[in-house]
Amino acid sequence: MRWLLYLRFFLLTAGTLLPFFWMVVILGHRRQRNFERIFFFLCLALTLFFGCSLLELNATLYYDVPPRGLLRFAWIFLCLGLWFLPALIIHLHDEYANLRGLLDARRSYFQRVLAAYSPVILLSPKLIAVLQPGSVMDFDHPTRILGPLYQVYLVAAMLVGAFWQSRFTKAAPDAEQKSFHLALMLVLACLAVVLPAMFLLSAYGKLPAAGWLAPGLFLLALLPFGLLISNVQRFNFLQIGRQRNLIYAVFGIFIALLYLSFVRRASLWLEPYLPPAASGALLLFLPVVFLEPLQRIVRQSLRKTAQNEVDRAQKLMGPINEKARSGNLGPLRVFAQGWIAEQLQLAEVSIELAGQGPGLTHISVGKSSSEEVFVMARSGNYLGRLRVRGFGSMISGETYAALELIAEQLPAAFDLCRLIEEKLQLERELAERERLALVGQMAASISHNLKNPLGSIKTILQVQMESPELPASLRQELQMVLEEINRLSARLNQLLQFSRPGVRAGSGAQSCELGQVVEIVANVLRHAAEERHIALQFARINGEAVATIGEEAANDILSNVLLNAIEAAPAGGHVCISLQPGERFCTVSVKDDGPGISTADQAKVLQPFFTTKARGTGLGLAIVDRRLQEAGGTLEIHSPVANGRGTEVRLHFRVAAKE
Ligand code: ADP
Ligand code: MG
């Protein structure tokens, strides 16, 4: 019966290692769901059972009388492992059914857990009795000691498992999973038949037969774990397959450990012929022979893994590139973040582009172990970074490689998006310009046709006013008509400014000295300001402020802004103009102490035809905005400035580059 003993020995070792292997894999798994946790405890229970049996076997082989403490230790943990086994089997199947959506929704999670564990609780006095010091320890038939009720419970758990497996078989999405569940169902059904047979045999004292059955039983129990190893790879069962190198590593370590124990045992066998140290050394160096073929296998599989990852990353980039073609940077970023997180099962992904989005200046220091930052750069230029956070555990090597690849390819996608965005923007602007050009032509032709007769009327009136015979009453009225004509021609001017493009085609690069233009405009408007008793101040700077803008356009801009300020300031008020040169922009600020612009209106003042004045055209600031944009400048409006009053308009003009 020596070989039966060795068989038992082998099966118990395998039974300890296989579930233990799964425990290690689950601990390294990056995303543990309830299912994985329950599976972990099931493995723990089995490891305890097999491990303690192995310990007892070792002890009885080694010692004539095994130490009592050791046996008690093994007995307690063996019983504990067995005790929770049925409940865990039921719970695991229940949870998997839940994941598959096969569960009756009427029963709550709590009810289901209670159903699985209530026998454990009800039978617990028996367990306590079994664990008492001085109680019988029967390592060959522990279930007999745990009592017939426990035996019924264990068989029932197998039946429940078999029932669920048959349902999983029916619901399986493909043939491979179907055969996997079918195999599990058969194993559980066999166990449900063999177990009672063994219980009965051992109860009636037919021990030898039971002794034969036990190894068969162990083999059956281990089958599912072996099946799992082959299937985890094949259809990414449990989503563990992704962490292939984890499985390789754990597997390699186990093989190495087994080999070491084999070396020790073999050198004992060889002792009559060879000193143990020599045989040990020989056996330790033997694997070197296999290194070359092993390396080849590993290299091949690693290359395949790498290839798969590259393919996966390429597939990952597909939809992102597709989205980039819509030419919308913001949505592209949101989409890419969500997509990458979903595909690589990451808790959080954020893409930060240089010069965009918050938090770029301070790179977070206290980064946790599961957080990784990938820098996006091209030819040494920093373009942004990709920050990811995994679920709990570390990010696996494959995912890391995929992320590196993505970080390399993302800038191209964003560039594409930006280009398309710019193109769309240009097209939109062109269409807008064409529309405005049409309106403008009409406005220009009307105002031009009105301007000439208006000029003639004005001249005639001015001549008439000079005549001394003109009665005083008539003179006053004529003066009013003249003012109305002035106003009318100012409005026509604005309409003309608005309809006319600031930069005429073929006019080339233009520039002017802003200080001079401000002075000219201020002089023209000084009269209007004095009429309203408004002090116009201009703080001139030393030196030149040459901006890349035509003089006419600068004049349009400044006169409109200044006019608004003069119109807004109260009688006796102030309008201050200041000019500040800078490296890339020089700024003209126009400040008044008028009523200011409400926040709601600030959003609208740039729109053409928006006005709050009874006689306004609403075109002034629209002209300003357009002229500035054409010259690459920007404007800011601040209101109120002080004491809840006043407006400051800051005009930033582009500075001509020095040669
Ligand atoms: P308009 O002067 O013909 O009304 P604008 O485009 O020049 O048209 O100005 C639009 C509106 O912006 C004005 O009606 C006014 O309400 C507001 N606004 C512009 N500048 C000032 C200012 N300096 N102070 C207060 N309100 C202003
Ligand atoms: Mg105006």
C-alpha cells in the first residue's frame, strides 16, 4: 500500500497548492468584486483542509508518536476549513448567478447570504464540541466526527452547486464556457453521489473501501481548480487573464518551490550511492539544460503578449482618432478619458494638455502606488500628461505598456483634432464674413449715397448761418438742424466703419504708433468732452508703442471706445487714457467714472446692434472687437472700477516684432 500513500501525499500537496495559487492570484488581482472575495475564502477553506491533512500525514510518517499540540493545531484548522466549505460553495454559486443576472430579484442579498450560512450557524454547537480539547480527532474521516447533519449539508451544497452549474451551462455565451460549466456540473454531481457513498461505507465500518475512495474524492475536488487554470487564459474568465504575467510569476514560483522539495527528497533517495550535497548540486544545476528551450518558450509567449497589447492599444486609439475628426477638443478629451478608463479597467484617467485645463503647474506629489503619470512629449517638447489611477492594487505591466503607447499616440490625435477645429473655425468665419460683406455692401452703398447730399446740406446751412440778416430765432433752429446733421453723419460713419473690412486685401503688414493715434483721436473728441464738462486726461509714455495695426483701424477702435467713455461719464466727470507698452502687447486703457456696465450687459455689449442708449447704434464696440481681432489683439472690459461705478476698457494691441 506504499504507492497509495504516495498518491495521497501527492494529492494532498496538490490540494494545498492549487487553491493557494488562486488565493495569491486573487490577492494580486486589480479589481476584486464580491465574487473574487468569496472565491478567495473558498480557496482558503480548501487550503486549510488539504494543508492540515498533509501536515498530519507528514507528522505520522515522521514521528512514531506525533506531538499532540501539532495534531490539535492541524485538527482545529482542518475542521474550520471543512465547516465553512458548504456555505462558501453555495454563496459562490449564488454570487455568480447574480453576476450573470440569473437571480430572482425578489430575494435581497441579505436573505440569500442568510440562506447559505444559516446551517453553519445552527450547527455551530457541534463544531464547538468537536474543537474542544480532548475530543476525538479522526483525520481519516473528519466528516464523520462533524456529524450526519453536516454530511447532509455538504451533499446538499454539492447539489445546489450542480443545479446552478447546469443553469450556467444553458446561459453560457459560447461553446467554451458551456463545456467549462458542464464539466463543473459533472464534477459536483459526482461528488454529490460519491460523498454519501463514502459516508455510508465509513459509518458501517467498511474502512478499506473508504480509504480507496478518499484519493478519488480529492482528485474530483481538485479538478475544478485545474480546469480554472486552463480556462482563465482561454476566455478571460474572472478578468484575471489580463494579468498574464502575474499568473506566470505565481506559477513559476510554485514550480520552483516544488522542484526544490523534489531535490531534497531525491537526494535522500540517492543517499546510498551519492552524497546528498553532490546530488543536490547536480539536480539544482540540471534545469540549466532547459534554460535555452524555456527561454524560447517564454520569449515567444511574451512576444505574443506584447503583440496583443500593441494590437489592443491600437484598437484603443481607433475610436479616439475617429472622435478627433469631429474637431472638438473638449469633448474629445472627455471621451478619451472615459474610453481609456473603460477599456483598461482603471478607476480614473485624466488627460491634461499643456496650456489647457487646471492643475498643470503643480504636479501632485503624494502619488499613491496605483497612480501613474505618463508624460506626453514630442521631440523634447512637453505637450501634456496622462494621469491614471487603478482600482486598489498596482497597475499591471501590460496595462502600463498600453498606457505608454497611448501617451505616445494621444498628441497626434489631439493635433488632428486641433487642426480640424481650426479649419472648421476658419470656414465658419469665412461664411460669417461673406454674410457680413453682403450686409456691409448694402449698408455702405446706402450710407455713401446719403453722405454726399448730407454734406451739401451741411455746407449750405453753414453758409446761411454766416449771413447777418438771419433772424435770431431762425439761427437757433438752424443750429439745431446742424447738430442733428452732425449726429446723422457720425452714425453713417459708424455704419460705414462696421461694413468695411479693417484690413483690405493686398494692403500688406501695417503698423502705427499708438501714442500718436490716441492724441489725434483725443483732439477730435476734446470738443465733445468739453461741451459736457468732462476732463479728458492722457498719460503719455516715453518712447514708442508701435502696434501691428493700420492707423485707420486703430483710429476706429480708439474713437469708439473713447466716445463711449465720454458719453457715459457724468457732467464734471473724468475720462483717463493711459498707454502701457509691453513685450508682446501694448495696452491702451480707457477709464471713465460713469455708471458702469451691469454683469448681464457685459456679455452682450460686443454684439452688433446691442445698445442701451436712446440714440445709440450698438455698433461701436462691435467695430472695436472686429478691428482688434483682425489685428490679432484682444480687449477686456472691467466694471465697476471703483465705488460701484466706472468702466475700464483695456485694449491689447499686438506689438510689431523687432527685426
Ligand atoms: P452704442 O454706444 O451705440 O450704444 P456700443 O457698441 O458702443 O454702442 O456700446 C454698447 C453698449 O455698451 C452701450 O449702449 C452701453 O450700454 C454699453 N457701454 C459701452 N461703453 C460703456 C461705458 N464706458 N460705460 C457704460 N456703458 C458702456
Ligand atoms: Mg458707442
